[in-house]
Amino acid sequence: MSPGASNPRTTGQRRHQPAAQLLPFRPQHGGRRAGAGRKPNGPEAGVDHRTRAALAARFPVHVTVKLRSGLPRLRRREEYAALRAAFAAGCRGVGATGAFRLCHYAVLNDHLHLIVEAHERLALSRGIQGLLVRIAKKLNTLWQRKGKVFADRYHDHILKSPRETRNALRYVLQNARHHAAKGRMVDASAPIDLFTSAPWFDGFREPIRVRGLEAIVRPITDSRTWLLTLGWRRHGLLDHGAASA
């Protein structure tokens, strides 16, 4: 075969070689979608990491914070004293400026319910963060340990109506009865729950005087929003003996 001449066999193979098959490629969409993003930490975490809703200063907020598993119960005398000290310090700190206020609370064995006020979302986040840091330091000192105290991000629910605010107050201040009814190792035999801010609450139909209360540093701040001062009362004062829904 002379130089430069093509090989018939090779040429034939090239001529009849099928073209590469093009497979359809499904277009991908970037941006926000269900299931995307960072997941909560640990098996006990229950609050996802989506962007939180904006907050206006006129709306109170119901906040729930869960304790890490394996830690001692919070509804004990020494633990509750440490919590009250942290609450009171928070009232003198961020709460003193008015940007963030702790107005009501309930202490359960493994979680906290808080009703707070804040000027806007950033003030709420910073106020809760500062409060939880104080609590963690107090409890770790009491328990002689180091490390995280709370499971994950806090859960918050913005209260936007008088009825919603009243329901939140009823739920928080009487939450122990709700847990006791389900057999969750909570004693709710007293007329009001002394592990809450109920002793400082003036919205019960039949006020109860707590002996020795004047000797305890007040662990909450007066509310300023209309919903939490006057608005919720449109639907009636609370009965301290009724279990929460």
C-alpha cells in the first residue's frame, strides 16, 4: 500500500461507526427547596434551621427551649434557684434596656416555656442567647460539669391576637397540670405552680398570696405590649385551678 493511501477496512469501520447517543439531562433548579439546608443537631433536636419570621415590637413571643437528654431535672429546689438567679440577672442586663424582656416563664423537668417581648427579631435572638448562656453557666456550676445544656435552637411562636396571647399565658402558667395529667412526673397539686412566674401574675380571677415571696428577687420584667398587658384580658381572667389545653 502506497504512502498516503487510506486503509479500506479502517475507512469502512469509521464510516459505519454509530454516532454517540445523547441522553436527556434533566434541568436542575438552584435556590430554596424542600429538605435543603443544614439539619438540626442530634437525634433530640426538633427545630429546623429555616429563616425565622420577622418580629414587630407590638407582638409578644412564646419561646420553648429543650434541655439536652441525660441531665438532671429542672423542677428541683437548687435547680430552680439557679434558674431564678439567671432570670433575674437577665432582667438587669438586656431587659434593663427594654430591647428584650422576660415577662412570664414555666420550668418543666426537661424544658422551659418563656413569654418574652422584644423590639425586633435581632433583639429577640440576642436576648434569648444571653439568657440561655446565663442559665447554662448557673446549671453547669451547680452540676459540676461543662458542655452544652440545651438541645438545639429554641422554638418561637409570635402571638398576634388577644385570644392567642391569653391561650399562651394559660398554657405556660398551667403547663404543669397538663404534664401531670399525662403522668410525666410533675407535681401539680398546689393551686398555682410555684415553678412558674404565676406568683407574680395578677391575671387570675382569685389571686393567691405566696408566703415569703417578698424575700425573693423578682425574676421577670413588667410587660409593655398592649397584648400582654390589657389585650388578652378581653377574653377573661385565668382560672388558676384549670388545666391547660
